[in-house]
Amino acid sequence: MPQLLNLEDHRRAARRALPRFVFEYVDGAADDEACLARNRRDLDNVILAPRVLRDTSRTDTSVTLFGSTWRYPFAVAPTGLNGLVRPGGDALIAAAAAAMGVPFTLSTASNQRLESVRQTAPTGAQWLQLYVMQDRSIAEQLVARAAAANYQALVLTVDVPLSGNRERDSRNGFKLPMRPTPTLAWDVVSHPRWALRQALGGATTFANLVADPATKLSAQAQAALLARAMDRTLVWESLRWLRSIWSGPLLLKGLLHPADVALALHHGVDGLIVSNHGGRQFDAAPSAISALPAVVDAVQGRIPVLMDSGIRRGTDVARALALGAKAVFIGRPVLYGLAWAGQAGTQAVLQLLGEELERCMALLGTANLEDIGTGALVQH
């Protein structure tokens, strides 16, 4: 394995380790993937001006949010079908996040039961991401179990009334239940290590959709979640229902329009995650980094604003903080590390981002996160 100096190196290692249909599920985006490219381009256009002759002999990268202190101002974003990348992937990522002192967010589309993932890292900060499907009793069941298992926050994803048009998946014939084709068969046999792990790990299912682990999931239920067959009657007033079954911090993930901020505040939301789902939903959406300042301005400090979509360097973390985010979430890069080296690879990705952020802060002349403010901005 060549030396992995940056997250693009981890991406290339993941591409070698995974069959094409799995890698492109992780790496792909909606339609022409213009939003995916926009996330990266607009982050690159945020320029920071260093200050000099400042004491940076010690840098403090920690941040306290929702009752816990994070070692770095980033957390692991919710990602689905991690077991397809590597069996036991949800627990491996959770353990890596706990070891690095940052929160892990478990997806509704996880492949391990939330209780078993919690036991993997009982002292780590763990959050649950929630999709509300047409049968709301599934969401009620998940929320109750998350509260019992001491998940600290609930992240409601609000940008998926239906699944984005991901053409790479369609071309690769990637859907559940999988139907073997000669192309898929060759893709699998060309990656024998992955194939062996999957064979030993057993079938990949959405393990949290039923209360009884002995109950067999139907193919229709798996396909519904993969296709994001969500409750499209879910509206702002529905947050009262969610509040009636969850008493902890509630965050909305997928907000991009500043006009939605007042509605979120009115309905008692505790935090916002500015996100375009990594470009996987609506290809005409703005980049998350370009939407961030207007949302921050509308919030006026009343609740924390976080961001995901496109973060690939420690400098990207600093860019988001300079524009008002309290922290960011990391999605695809975590899966790159998981693909080639499991927990160790995931931890290496998080460690790399932390080291890059510390270097960035020293070069900016900032000893703590509060010093990374709009004064460092040159251009956006």
C-alpha cells in the first residue's frame, strides 16, 4: 500500500479495494453530479488570510456542543449501507470515532442494530439519523430504542422526500434485492478479498427496521429504504409529533434556504446542519458552503449551525468555521478509510483531518477555534 498523504489517496485506495458498483454507490451523486463538483469548487474559493507573530505554540481544536466536548470540530456524518463497504462497518466507524473523541451518527439505513453499535463504543458520543418513512411506527420504534440505548441527539434528514436520481447506481444495476448479472459477477470476482469478507459477514440488510432481530426483513422493505420511499406528508407541524417521542437535542439535516430558519426556530429545533446531501439529492442545489453564511445570519447565534458536503481537508473545516459553522460532518472520506483498512483506515482519515486542521490553525495564527472568524476571510 503506498503512503496515504491526503484524502484523495484514501479515495484511490478505496477504489482499488471495492467492486465498481459499491465504490460508485459511495462516490456518486445525482444527475450530472454538478452539485458534487460545486461543493468542491466553492470551498476552494473561500480564501483565508493568515495573521503573523502570534503565539501558536499550543492549539486548542476542541469544541463543546450539545453537552459533550469534541476533540475536533468535526463529526462522522450518517451514511447508509456501510456493511456493503465492509461487514460490521457501522460498529467499526463508531469505534474509530470514539477513539478520536468525535461523535458518530448512525444512519437509519445502517446494517447493524443500533444497540449493538452503541455497545461497541459505550463512552463515545453517538447520534441517530432518522428517516421518516410512510409507516411512522418505524420511526417511533427507532427513536424509543435510541433513547433507551443512550444516543445523545436525533438528526432528522429533511432533504429526502424521495431519492435523488443517481445514474451511476442505475447503470451498475445496483438495487435491493440484488439480481446477479454477468457484469456484476465479474465485478465481484475481480475483488476477492471484498467478496470473501462479504461471504463471511452474511447478507447485508437494514437491521433496524424491525423490533425483533429474528424477524426477516422483506425484500420490499429493503428496497423501500434504498429508494428512500419517505413520508412525503412530513411537514413543519410534524415536528410536534417528533418532539412528543424524543426529549433530547433535535437537529435538522439538509437545510439550505435561510427562509426555513425562522420555521426551524419556531418549532424548537436545537441545531441545523446546512447540507445538500453531498450532492446526492438535488443537482441544482447550491453548494453547502455558499448557503452557510445566509443561514448563520438568519440564526443570529440562537442555535448551533453545522455543515456537511464536500469537506476533504483540514483547511475546509477552517473555511466552514470562518463562515460561521460550529463544526462540520465528514461522510465519504470515512467510507474510503473503512473500505481499505476497516477501523484503522477510518481512524487514519479522522487523524489526518485533525492534523491538517492543527497545521492550518498554526499557519493562520489562530490558537483556538474562536479565533477562526470572518476576519480571516479574504474572498468567498
